[in-house]
Amino acid sequence: MSQFDYDVVIIGSGPGGYVAAIRASQLKLKTAIVEQGKLGGVCLNIGCIPSKALIHQAEIFRSRLKLKTMGITIDESGFDYESVYKASRKAADSLSRGVAFLLKKNGVEVISGKATLSGEQEITVNGDRKVSAKSIILATGSSPKQIKGFEIDKETIISSDEALMLKKVPESVLILGGGAIGCEFAHILNAFGSKVQMVEVMENILPYEDSEVTNVLKRSFKKRGIEIATSTKAVSMEKNENGATVILEDSSARQSSITVEKVLVVTGRAPNTAGLGIEQLGISTTRGFIEVGDYGQTNVKSIYAIGDIVSTPLLAHVASKEGEIAVEHIAGRSPQAKIDTAAVPGAVYCEPQIASFGLTEEKAKAAAIDYRKATFPYRGSGKAVAIEDADGLVKILYKPETKEIIGAHIGGAQATELIHELLLARHSELLPQDIADMVHAHPTLSETVMEAARAVEGWAIHI
């Protein structure tokens, strides 16, 4: 009989934690997962899933504009944003119940409460229950970062958490942060009638994406009346009865003010490691993130860390894969080693969408990497023209001698789905020629990927 209660105990049930728990059970490890909130963590409850549900509702609402071009008059007087909110909560609650079902189906014990490390192979739940495990996986996720002077009050100054829980659309909103979360909320709130201004301290919104592709989204936002101020920062704020007045300062030190009903702060996320007990065990961290090896192992042999508390991209799909790798290592298998971040897809679910992996042109130039690029515009796609979504492009970066794909970027309709054909090619060490030679159904948006691959070889047909 084992000297431990479990082979593996996982703290946190987000996309890293619950996937790790299910995979551990599949590998015949006696597994428990500890969660102080709702199963599914941030992603399912106040992150990826409800935000995508809101985006879906926003796109349905925006489709009324196209119906008007057909001569259809729509009575919008009965519109109630609370119904949109309820739809997003229904999606989140449904998937949270789905996680509970999957954990039960796989024989994973769920322990409710707050867990703290009380030993190298022991945790304490709610301050009194002791649970031992041969291995422990930390998967506690992240929380919205706070900015000094713009502290979240959950009323006027809100984070993404509160933005997801809005039951009424604010008349105006200032979004501090032009990353993926900021852009997605700009899309949602603008769609439902808010006057939106977005401020980004870097030179461009989505500053880590390829700027040529990002311009597709900027054009769309501008047409929709979303105001964007880049190379600009918020320096001070004063609340008032109408919301808040914020002082902005651009790169030339010119100041301006804006008064809005809500200020949405989405300038990044911070790892949830406080109160976890890592300091007492001497678990190493850098800038607040837990240091790990190729398989998620910390400097304490029995303890692993995955997801947003380590310094890999803060993405749900990264956390899930890291969870799989960690438990396979614990089970004595030979898992895939550390995730290749150059092969991790990024996705921004606006309208149009942005998707990418690997190097951007800016990064390639900064690293003095010799590369070539090939692009194909959506306007050359029969399907894109037919569905009236012809603003976009597919871009492939490749090594000039070998044609090896080192980066791919798509801005346009269904970009977050299309990116995976190029990613699979890179993962499988295929070349653009392999995509170019493959028969693609016509008319489809996937043909834009084929044509971009043909452009690498110099023989794109439809441009």
C-alpha cells in the first residue's frame, strides 16, 4: 500500500490543471484535484469561454447591419444586453459542468477548498485537511495586473473579470492596453454601441504580432469608430459622478484628457503564487514566475508547475500541453520535451481575426535573421469576396535557402482556424511546396493559405 494518499495532486482546475488530472488518470495514477472556485478555472468561467460567447453574440448583433442592406428593417427597441450576458454565462456554466463530468468519468477526486503547500509531498486544504501525494502539480493560473493610480474598484475602474459580468453596456469606455484582451473587448463593446477608445503604450496595438497583419485589424477598428492611441500612456485619473476623467500623454509629452463611464484595465496578467507556500519550500522564481525544467519540474523534485505561473506564453492551450507533459514525466514515460514556443499559435478573436506563430518580420530583423516573405491577399479569394470578407492577408516567413517556414501570420475571416494548416506543416517539417501542391476545395478560405504557399515558390495564380 502506498505511503501517500495520491500519486498526483493538482492545485487548480483550469485548462492546465484539469487536463493534467485527466491525463494522469489515463496513465493509471491515483489523482486528486483541488479547486477553491468553480471547476474550469479562469478560462472556462471568467476568461476564454465567456469572452468568446460574447464575441459570438456581438457578431450576430453586427450582422443586422448587413440585413439592412437587403432592405430589411429591424426593430432594435427590445434589445437587452443582459440577455447577451446570460448567454455567455450559460456557455461557461455548461462547460464547467462538463469538466466536472470528465473528472468524475476518469476517477479523479475533486477536493473543494484553498490549498497550500505544507511539505514537499503534502498540501493543506482550508488550513486543516492534510493531503499527501508522491507528486504535486501547481496550476493556479493568473489574475489581472493592477496599475498604480488605476486600481480596480469593480465599478468605474474594471478588469476583464468585471467586463465579462457587465449586464449593461457602458456609453463610453477607455481601454488601457492594446493586447489581445483589449482588442477583443474593443470589438465586443463597440459592437453593442459603446464609444470605445483604446490606449497602448507601445507603437502598435497587438505589439507582439506582425505589424502588416495587425494593420488589417486597425483598418477595421477605424471604420467602426474605435479610436486608437498608440505610443501613449495614461498618467493620472480623477473619478467623478459620470465615471472618470483620464489624462493621457503621448510620446512627445503632449497631454490630453478623456472622460468616460468606465475604464477597462487590461495591461497584462500576474501569476497566482501568493499564499501558495512556495517560499517556505525554497521553490525558485524569476520575476514572480516559477522556474521549471523541460517537463515542468521545479527545483523541488516532487513539485511541478504549469500554465500561467511559469514564464511560457499565458495561453490556455499552452497550459493544457504543459499539464500533459508533466504527468507523463511523473508516470515515467518519455514525453515531448519543453514546448517549442515558436510553434505555439496565437489567436485574437476580433472581427477580423488575427492568428500567428513563429517569428514576425520585426523579430526577424531585430535578430538579424535572413528571411523572405510571401503574402496573399484575401481579395484574391473567391470565397472571401463571396462572403464579403475580402480585407485580409496570409503571410509566410521562410528561410531563403531551404524554404523552411519560420513564421506565419493571418489577418482576416476565420484566421484562427486557418493558421493550423501552416502550423501542421511546420510541425511535420513540410515545406510550402507541399501545401502548394495539395488540392484545396474551391471556393474556400483555405485557398488563401495554398496561394500564399504558392507565392513562396513564385507561382500564385489568383493575384
